[in-house]
Amino acid sequence: MIIDYRIVDVFTQTPLEGNALAVFYDATGLDDATMQKIARETNLSETTFVFPAQRSASAARVRIFTPVKEMMFAGHPTVGTAWVLRDVGKVAKDQRRFVLDENVGPVDIRIDDEGLIWLRTPPIRTSRDYDPALCAAAIGLVPGDVLDNVPCQNVSAGNPAVFIPLRDEAAVDRAEVDTVALRGLVANESEPTCLFVFSPTVRGAYSRMFANDFGIVEDPATGSATGPLAAFMMAHGLAPSADGTRFISEQGTKMGRRSILHVLIDGQRGERGIEIGGHVTPVARATLAL
């Protein structure tokens, strides 16, 4: 069995930066166990598998796997897969809006005049606060590195993450997961939980994301967490000034995979939705033999 796939770098216009993604754009015939093994073989943050749409309103059914588990939803795989589907002709190049069905449900996609691919973030929920000192310990920092008067919170659009606001970019760069302290921090969580650390900037945020529970030491770009990041920043007065409806999150820079994630707020506080957008850069065409 020979299967064609693509590798693209997402949230970048520079090859070998951003977040790499493998897209198996015709996965018909692959079972769950084989897809998980393939994702482990590619060993990227995520690998996607595309199946025929199950609803007339959708362009395709997309399943997303990390090296160790299947995901409900993820941002860079959604954006990268949308680009590949247009490139291989499964979605017409002149089709600017379509829907991808993921485990989280239908995800709206649009392409703007600049070539940015945008996804509309699924519903966002905030579930609980955490002790800032425990959060600091989980990332190898001290309580003074955490912003005063801003909570550390679990916010999710399908993939729960503990959002930890830090004083400056230097503190973000110093963050390093302490696995023992992390286990204590998320001991009461019922599902895998990531750590998202960031510092507010003039343009938006400088960010890093650690996802040990998903087999990812550090993720270069996390679209699924950037919508919740925007909601968190707006809720606590951390969003950039001006009208606050458009800003960016820079992620992955510390690990040499600089990514730029664009954020577009629909409505004064995002009540009509939050979109995450980015560029996609192709880097490889390949085949897998099974």
C-alpha cells in the first residue's frame, strides 16, 4: 500500500520554521491503530489523515494525531490541512470558505486576499484557577516571574491548557517544565492538560507551549490555544491597545521554529467568535509504503 502525503510548515512563510505538519490527504483504508503508528513514525507535533466528508456541508473529515494520541482539535493541523486540500485539488482554489469536520465538530475555514488561512475557534470555556506559585514551580520559575493580579487559569477550545502569564519575554524563555511539579499541578484534571506560558507585548503576545501529556515536549505553534489566549488576554486587560481586534502571538522562537499566529476578534470581546490565521509553506512531497 503506497500513500502520498505532504509536509508543510504552518504559521510561517519561511521553510523550516513554524510548525511542521504531515498531511495524508487520502487516508481511505487506514484504521485507527495504523494512523497512530504513522503519527509516531513521522514524530511531528501532529499528523493529519483526510477522509471523505460525512456531511454535504463539509469539504472533508479530518483526524489529527500526535505521536501518542488522537486529538479533538488542533490549530496548525487544521490550517495546514486546509492549504494542502486546496493545493491537491480536493477543495477548489477559488473556494474561499469551507468546513472541515474534526472530532470537536465542524470547523469553519476561510482564506483572505493575503493568502492567510483562518479558522474559527470552537467554543471556549474557562474551568478553574490555579495557585500562581504552583504554576511557577511547574515551569521552573519563581512566583515573582508571574504577573501580579492576573490569575493562572485552565482555558480550552477542545484541548485544555493552563495559561500562565509572565512578566516579560526573558521569563518566557527561561521556562522549563518540572515534570514532578507539573504532575502535582494537574493532578486533579480529568483529561490531558498543556502548559501555555506567555508575556504580553506591544503587538500581542510572546508565547511557548508545553504538552507533555500529548507526547510533545514543546510545540512551535499552537493554534488551538491561541483563541483561548486571546479570550484570556481580553478578559484580564492584557490585549494590545488600539482597537484590540487584531494582534499576533509569536511562538516557537526559543526553539528555533519562529511562528506567527494572527488573531482576529469578532465583536468587542470576541462574543461573535475568534479567528486564528496564518501562512503555510510547503516543504516536501512524499510517499509512505506499508
